[in-house]
Amino acid sequence: MQIVFLTTDVLFFVLLTSISVYAIYASRREHLAAPWRQVSRRPLGMSAAVVLSAFLLVAVLDSCHFHPRLDGAENSDTRHSGEISSVLELLIAPLKNNFEKTYSAPFAIYAYAKETIEVEGGATRRDYPRLRHAGVHLRDPLERRSDIMQRSLGGVVLGLGATLAVVLVIVTLRARSTAGPWSESLSAVVSGRTEVPWRAIVLTVMLLAMAVGFCVRVGPYYHIMGTDKVGTDVLYQAIKSIRTGLLIGTLTTLVMLPFAIVLGIAAGYFRGWVDDVIQYIYTTLSSIPGVLLIAASALMLEVYMARHGEDFANLAARADLRLLALCMILGVTTWTGLCRYLRGEALKLREADFIVAARAFGVAHWVIVVRHIVPNIMHIVMISIVLDFSGLVLAEAALTYIDIGVDPSMESWGNMINSARLELAREPVVWWSLCAAFLFMFILVLAANVFADAVRDAFDPRLREAR
């Protein structure tokens, strides 16, 4: 295979590296580590963190792109396909390759619409034909329910086995860290008497493992969430859309933070004409409707891509540029709120005694900003990041629904909802595409909001003082 680095992949891994560096930096400083320890003691917060970690793992696997090697291409000049694939697609290849003709309902083995079928003797009749892939291993269609139940039970057992392995690792590591007996550590984890809520974490891991085990055992043989108009597995589309949703939430933050932090601190600390200019900039930008700005930028990008089609080697590169442009546009239009908060906080910190003393001793302004202002506003930055994430994920779905979001060729929950609006007008109704997008988006946004509440409670100094 030939590794490919898309622009969004590079930025995504840069952001993950930055988060890792911050985690190492925070772990060595008590004033930064203490709030995160408080977050780690919240059962709901840690359960949400496990769910977010699962989504993040899927996004990372889907961001490792490559050109697949062509079969029998050893003696050819072209050894790799022009198509771009990912590690995630290799892992869920049965879902990707099991195409049907058109719609099929969840767990169905017959098509959703009647077709003209040839019968013995050359005659024809209108009936529901068997699907190409779903249930083809069954000799008798009546065995479908028992087969699904049997495979589902196998998936549950597989998930429980994985959970048991996780429990053994947790208990063993805890027993070594506390230098206590293994049985006592197991009892503490099961009863929930640990400082870190391992019981809540294990229960969440168990639910995720059972869901994954169910998909592993049932997915290759049935379409768990049905198929769409062109016969693509809806579960495959929903899983592939995870990367798009996370990139919108994370890369937009990467674009937004430099504007908000630099301009917000500069306006609050230096005041005077610097404050006036920055206030004018973000007030003017806030007065422009965000949807109109995004629509205008998307149209200009479409014109550019139409005139410079030779610059894009494939559809994936074209869709990646549009996704990156959407992240940049959202970042440029959403930094103003955080900038206002940071300006107000910088105005307050500027008059604090320790900063007044630093200026009196002749300390350089940039040293005061880096050593005193920035560490004391990071709680606002952290709270804003986690609270804005879910809003950005929902914004992608809304913008794609009105055709100014990601490229139609890219899997996203917005594209699934956009295509489902016509399917709801059919008779009978095709409801599973909309439900699949809603389910995955609901789980991600709910987990992000629960984790955001835990972070806010831990980092907000007013809530800490109230305790």
C-alpha cells in the first residue's frame, strides 16, 4: 500500500499531538492536574469520556489513508489504485462491500420494493426478490430469526469476554499500585469504592463491547440498519460519518483558538487603541449572519474547484479541501464569543496585584502575558472548547442539509439527513437512514455535553469556591 496524507489528516494528528503535549504538561503542574483529577472522579463524566474515546478511535483509524495495492500489478507501472482507502475501511470491509440494488429494511433478506422476477417456465411475476448478500447463507428464509438471535448471542458473549479482559487489566494494575491483594482490588472495583469510578467505566466499556461484538457477528450477514437508495449499507455510512463530525468539532477549534486567545488577551491587557481595533473587528464580524458568510465562501470554493479540476487527483482530495474550508469558515465565524470572554477576564487580571507588581519591576509585557495571563484564563478556554464541540457537530448537519456543508461524496450525518428527507415522502416510508444518523449524532452530542458539564464543574473557579 501507498500511504496518503490528506490535509485534514495532518491537522487532526497535529491537534491530537498538541493535546498529548498539554496532558503531559498539565500532569506535572498541580494547579492544572487538580481539576482533571476532579473530572476523573465523576462517574457520568468518565462514562462520557469512554464513549468519546471510542468515537475518537474510529476517527483516528479513518484518518489513516492509503492507496490500495492492485492485484497482479507486480509487473505493471501502476502498482497502486487511484482510490483512497483507510484502515477503518479494511476493518469494516464486509459492510463496505455488501452492496444491494436499492433499499432494504434493517435485518431484511428481501428487497423493500417489488420487482419483476422470472420463474420456472419463462413466466414472470411481481414479488420481493432475495437480497444479494443479506441472508444468502440461509437455506430456508424462516431460519432468519433464529440465526439472528444465535449470532447476536455470540456477539454479546464476545463483548462480555472483552469486558472481562479489561476488568482483569484494571484490577491487576490497581492491585500493583496499592500493593494490596488482588481480591480486595476486585471487590473495590465491583462495589464502586474506588476514587476513580472504575465500575462506571467498566459498565460503559461493557455496553460498547457488546454493541461492537453484535456488529461483528451480525453485520457481515445482515444489514443491521438497512441500505440506502443505491444499496450502500447504512451502518457503514454512519460509522464513516464519525470522522467528519469529529473533524468539524476539533479542527474548527484549532482554527478558532489562536484568534480568540491572542486578540482577546491583547484587547484586555493593552486596552487603548488596541482594544478599540479588536472590538471593531469582532463586532463587525458578529454582525454578519454566519450562514450567509458560509454560503458565500462555499460558492466561491465551488467556482475555484470547477475551474481548477486538474489540481485534484481524485474525489477524496476535492472533498477533503471542502471539509477543510468548512472548518476554517466555522472557525473564523465562531471565535468572537470566546474572544469577548477572554477580553473581560484579561481586563480583570490586568489590575490584579501580582501583575501590577510584575509591571512595576519592569517585566516585559510578553512575559507577563505568557506566565500570568494565559495560565489564569485556561479554565475559560477549556470550558468553551468542550461546550462548543457539540454545537459544531450539529452545525455540520444543519449546513450540509441546506447544501453548503461538506461535499456530497463524503460520508456525513448531514448528507444522510439530506438524502433522508426525500425518502420520508416515499410510500412505504424509508426511515432507517434518518434514524441511524440521529442515533449516532445523539450519542456523540450527549457524551460531549455530559463531559462538558464535568469539565465546567471542575475548572470554573466560582463552582470550586462554592464547594
